[in-house]
Amino acid sequence: MSSSAKYIFVTGGVTSSLGKGIISASLGKLLQARGFSVTIQKFDPYINIDPGTLNPYEHGECYVTDDGAETDLDLGHYERFLNIPTSQANNVTTGRIYNNVITKERKGEYLGKTVQVIPHITDEIKRNIFLLGESGRYDFIITEIGGSVGDIESLPFVEAVRQVRWDLGSNNAMVIHLTLIPYLKVAKELKTKPTQHSVKELLQAGIQPDILVCRTEYPLPLELRKKLALFCNVHLNSVIEAIDADTIYDVPLLMRKEKLDERVLARLKVIAKHEPDLDQWKVFLGKLKNPADEVNIGLVGKYVTLPDAYKSIAESFIHAGAQNDCKVNLKWISSEDIDRDSVASIVEGLDGVLVAPGFGERGLEGKIATIRYVRENKIPFLGICLGMQCAVVEFARNVLGLEASSTELNPKTKNPVIDMMEEQKKITTKGGTMRLGSYDCKLKKGSRAFAVYGDSLIHERHRHRYELNNKYLDQLEEAGLKAVGINPDSGLVEVVELKDHPWFIGVQFHPELKSTVLNPHPLFVKFVEASLTHKKHQAEVSR
């Protein structure tokens, strides 16, 4: 185990969804801005091996890394803030831990011993905690423990954290506890009791938090900070206020103001290389908060009542909007509400339309009706994964006149323009059977996609089972739907675009998974730009 890496654990109490991921990413950003090498990992207490088969309503989007890991959406925050890729090692679930231990037990690796939570499960958790540190590439490993302290399922993780602190000593490992300070309207005061109980839960597990980060709607008065320090046994200057922010991208600057990074460095006895360099971050925030223009873009999907289901897409629009000095107003549209009769009234007033990824047939016809409308009315369009497949089906039906569909929607269709890859048809288990992770794509020179990327070889992340059926490629191309991006190894189509349209691109991959604050994804940047152009053109026409 590398002795040089310092380990920071982030736990949560009182309630879930307090923003452990954002606090972890913000702290990582501040340490990175001081010249340190940082990575963040997430330990999830649920028993699924990974979130790949979870309904987005249960857990938000499933984020995919370059190496094909299906992970928690918090890894998206880590990448967007730190601008570095994560991997399989950055997200571990209870399911993976138990699976590893049981596999070892079946192989006889425990030599007849009784396999127990302590030491076997906790040792496996610790092995995973140390994996990234052992690479020698990082000064700091931030580990976020999912769920809330006191949950039955997170107990082994909390115990493993206690052991790591004991193993490494107090200068090499520390715990930040994120908690809630609720405001009681009737009493007109902030209450510390839930935090006191939450810290007691941690203490019962043998962990004294080093820093308290307090989520609050109102500023924390000094008296209240003193009370928290006294009752929770932390230094007064280690009681950090995390007040609700206008945007998650404000949080690193708010944490800098509260000196979270300084407290961490002091606690771990690390000398800062220099003050944090956040100039680029501030430029981005300045553009984000002072847009010169705005556009209305429709996001058509079937999980729109839970925006977290399309978290990376929404964030990509924030990055691309700032790049264009433009505010993107996303209109969340359920594809199940759309049909041929309603599409015009729903899409009216939009400057661009993105048809989102997804699985299954529900809402598919609504997506197809939307695409027909934007194709015929020359509205900028971006289709991602299933959105691209719907564009192919729509074109085959309404331009080629075929009775076409995807075999995902209709297994008995006469013209399966979208079909499953042959090797996938043999697989019966659901988890991890897709084309996952980063693949190459060769773009045709002279295409719009080539102009967007400014390069002929690109690498993008995938998560899908169905592909464009190459038997129909010639017909589609002759009629004007061009395949301009091809996977060089398999010959599978990755990008399609429409010849006689101001901006119509469908991609089989997920560009939203690679957009970061400092590197907005070019497809989103150019799509927002095209939507702005369309808006201005419409304004001129209506004059």
C-alpha cells in the first residue's frame, strides 16, 4: 500500500441526497487547483453489482466510464469538476464486495475459515479503498460512502473506514461528515440536534469526524457553530457552512471561502504547494451567470419527471451554454405525451430539440413523431443513442416508405433498420451485456460531424445493445441520411446526419458523458450555437 497517498472519507448523516458527491468533487477541485493529484471514489451500499440494471427513477442516470463500468451518477460530478476520467475502481457496491468474497470462498481461498463480515468483508472493502492509492498516481484519495450513517447496509463500510484510520494513523486518513441543519419555520431557528444524533451514530461505530460540513438554507451564526463544535467534539474552525447555492458550480468557491481545503491540509499535515488557481473556473462561472442570450431547447425522453435521469445531458447544456455566452432553457418533454396531432403545439417555440437515450418501447412513437416534425420543419436536432435510432426509423418510414422499426420496439418488423448485434442475441443475462465504454469512431471528412470535432478519429462512450442494420445503409444514404461516423473495427454506424438540413445529427454514443466544465463537449457547443442561429433566423422571418 502506498504510504504517500492521503485518504479522505466523506460520510453523510440525517438524510440522504445532501450532496456528498458535490462536496467531494468541490474539495477535490480545490486540492487539484493547489497542484495536487486527486481522485474520488464512491462506495454504494446497495446489493446490485452495479447500477446498470436499475431503473433511472430509482437511482438517476447510470454513468459509464471509458473502461465500460456502469457506475453511480456521482462519478459524473467527479469527472465534470476534476476534468479527469474515472474507472471501474472508482465505484464499488456492496454487491461487488460480497460477490468477490463469495467467489474467493468457493475457490477455497479462505482455507476452511468461517467467512464473516469482519474481517473478510471489511478486508475486501479496504482492498478496494487502497486500489487507487497503490497506483502511486495520487496525492489524495477522496472516498464517498453512500447512504446515511446508521443505515444497516452501510455499517461494514463505516467499520472499514474506522479500521483504515487505525491502520494509517491520524495524519494519513480523516473523515468529513456532511450533515443537515434544518430550519424550523415555526420556531424561526436552525436546529443542531439531528447533527448531534448523527455524530453520535458515527461515534458508536468508533469514528470521530474531523470536519463537519453543515448543509443549511440560512447562514450559521457563530453561537450555533460553537454549540456544534462543543457537542460534536470538533474544532470550531472545522465546522463548515455549506449554504444552498445558485448552482453546484458555486460550491468549490463557497468551500474555499469556508477554508475547507485549508482545514483538510492542516489536519493531514500537508504543506500547500500554492494558493488554489481557480481563474478558469471563475471565467466559466462569470459566463454562466451573465449570459448575453438565451435559447429554448426541448429534451424529449421518458424519464423527464426525474431530471437526475438525464443529469449529464443537463450539465452538458450548462457547459455548452456558458461557452456560447448563452443560457439554455431546457424544456423537459415526456415522449409519451407526444403524437402526430400534439407534436406541433408541444415543439412550438423551441430553438432546438434533443431526443434522449433510453431503453424499451415506451414513448418510442412520441420520439419518432418529434423527429419527423423537426426534420420537416428544419429545427436543429441532436439524437443520442436511442434518439439516433429513432431518427433512422423515422427516416426509413417517412422518406423511404418502409414498414420499418427497431427490433427492440417490434421484434417481428418487416424492415429491422435497427437490430441487435449477432453476438448479443446469444446473451441471456441482463447485467453488463451491452456495448459499453470507449470505442473509436472514424468521421468522414467534409461531414458536419467532422467540422464539429475538427478531427477524423474520435473516442466516445457507449451503452447500448441495438445498432443500425447495415443492410439498409445504401438505401438510407441514397435518400439523404448519411452515415458519417463508423467504428473502424466493426463497421457499425456511429454517426448519422441529414444532408439537406441546417443541423441534424444522430449519434450512437453518449457525448454527454465526456463534457466537463473546462472542456465542454463540441457536439453540445455546436448544437447550442445552431439553436441560437435558428432562433435569430426565426426572429428575422417573423419581422
